[in-house]
Amino acid sequence: MSTYKEDINDAKERLKAWWDHEIIDRPCIAYYLLSDSKNIKMEYIFDYFGMPWYLAQNWDNIEEFFIIFEEILKSISFGGEAIPRLFPNYGPGIMASIFGIIPKFQSGTVWFHRDTSLEDIIPLLEGVKLNKNNPWYARLLRITEDVAKRSGNEYSIALTDLGGVMDIISSFLGPTKIILTMKRQPEIIDKCRTIILEKLLKVYDDLQTIIERYVEGCNSWMPIWCPRRWYPIQSDFSAMLSPKYFRRFVLPDIITQAESMDYAIYHLDGPRQIPHLNDLLQEPSITGIQWVPGAGDKSSDNEKWMAIYKKIQAAGKNLIIDNAGETPNHATHLYKNLNPTGLFMNLIFARKMDAAYYLPAFMGGNEAEGDYKTFKKNYRKRLKNKG
């Protein structure tokens, strides 16, 4: 049992079945109920999914990071299959910093860029050593062991966001140079891929081994607890590629990553990655797909995406829908119209009353049935009578 989640064992049993594309009694639905506590900044609560940028701005201030994290834990209720987890987040793709890029926090995110010539890129990547003299490698090992030691199995530990192979290459060469090199000198891109993938898998193994020494199971920036090794694989750069180039330069690395783990989820980010979905669905080493509508479109409930969801499920893959819908009532539509086997949904509620109204009946909710104003009135009346 966890101090922060009394039913954590039940949640873990459902998740164990989910990873194997099985179902115990219902789909996996994780929901987070925010507190109205005045003791913690509201932006920290809403940013729980990454505590996005404290460490990105304060690289080694682990003690302050813990103070904030523990306050956040006290300010969130973890419902359903939501497992409390600590995510040491230095930015999306911190592996680029292990290769020598200084991360830059700007405009609410972390950027990785170091303009590098084609002549210099391979020697640069080859020259990177994974040892204590590599400041970012050493930093990630240090904080991962520190947070894992402190967890006491009260919460899970998420592996930091290492990034995708092509995304890391793009941090050095930029999209235009990469695409031109793919056409003119593909062997350079291939060599870069080989070097980065080998070292990325080594870093993953080193960090995950530390976590396993202290904590049951593993987690990631995509908040899904797993009893065995997994990671969300991604390639944002793929949005710029044709299916032919995706199969040539990206898919082999995705398969290698997936085959090195017990489970793997692919982070399908935006409509420009949809042309690659067929290739991903045909790959047996990929356990599931997380669909994200992409920048500017937060309506994961949109009916136009229902065909994508059903296609993923028809292929026998698990389906992850994150923060389903701009309003929680759309989540009701989704879980009622999708196969419950392999379905995982993340929901956030600002008030207990909202959770009581929108959650499915099998989780004690009202399934968004009836007029909300009437429900609100009756809910408050019941609370008053209990008080």
C-alpha cells in the first residue's frame, strides 16, 4: 500500500493485465483529482505530469525539487489506474545533452540545438563517452539513484525523457540538412543513427537498472506504471518524412528499441505521422500506440479520430488516449464506443463533483447522464446532509 493511493495494488493488477492486452473487469482509466489547497502553487499541480520545468531551470537543486514534489503529492488524489510517480524531467530529449548540447529553457520548454557540420557530426558523436566525466550522464545517474532511494515504493520513478534518435540528430544538423543528406549521403545519417542508438540504449539500461534496484516496476514521462521494462518510443522528426523514408531511416531503430524491452508504446504525435501508422501496427514488438492530435488540436475526443482509435484496436494493439477530450463528458463517449480491452485513458478533474458526474458507473460516477446543473444541485445537497 502507498500513503498516496490506498488501492494501488488493485490498480497494478489491472495494469499488469492491460500490458498483456488482457482485461480483468473494466478498461484502465487513470484520473487525477486536484486539490484546492492554498499551500501549493496551482501551476505546480497542473504540471504534475512533468513537473515540467523546475529541474530544467535548476539542474542540481534536488532538495528543492523534492519539497515541491511532496507538496504536489499531497494536493492530488490518484484515482483508478493513476499511480503516483516522480518524473525527473530535464526536457524532451535530454540525451542530446549527453552528446554535448547545453539545454536552453525558453518560452515554456527546453530547446536543444548545436549547429554542426556534416564533417564534424560523426567524430563528435563517436567521441562522447558514457562515464563520470560526462556531466549530463553523471547528473542523470545521480538524480535517478537519489529519487529511487527516497521513494520507498511510495511512488514509482519515471525514467527521464531521453528523446528519439532522429530528433537527437536534428538537434545537431537541423531538418533541412538531414533531409538533403538522406538523399545525397545516406551513409552519414546511418552512421549517426547507429552511434546514437547504441548509446541511448546503454543510458536507458543504466538508468532503468538503478530504478529496479529500489522500486517495483517502472514508469516514464507517459504516466503508465509497468511491472517490467518499457518506454515510450517517439520520433517527432517523422512528421517530415514520407512512408518510404520513415521505413528506411526511422522504423529500424524503433524496432530495435522495442525489441530491447518487455513492452513498448509508440507516441504518435499529430496527423502528419498518420501515414506511418500502418507500418507501426504491423510490428509485433510494439505493444500499443498513444495518439496525440498534435499542436493546436487538443480535441482527442473528436469523431474524426475515432477511425484511428478503432484501427489501432483492430490491429490488436493497446490504445492510450491522454487527457481525453476538452471536456470530460467526451471521455464517456470514447469508453462507451471503444473496445475496453487494451484501452487506457488519462483524465484530470478540478473538483470532486466533476469526477462524480463524468466518471463511468463502473467507477462510481454518473457517466455524464442528466442535466449537469441538476446533478450539481443534488450533489451539494447530499454533501450538506452528510455534514
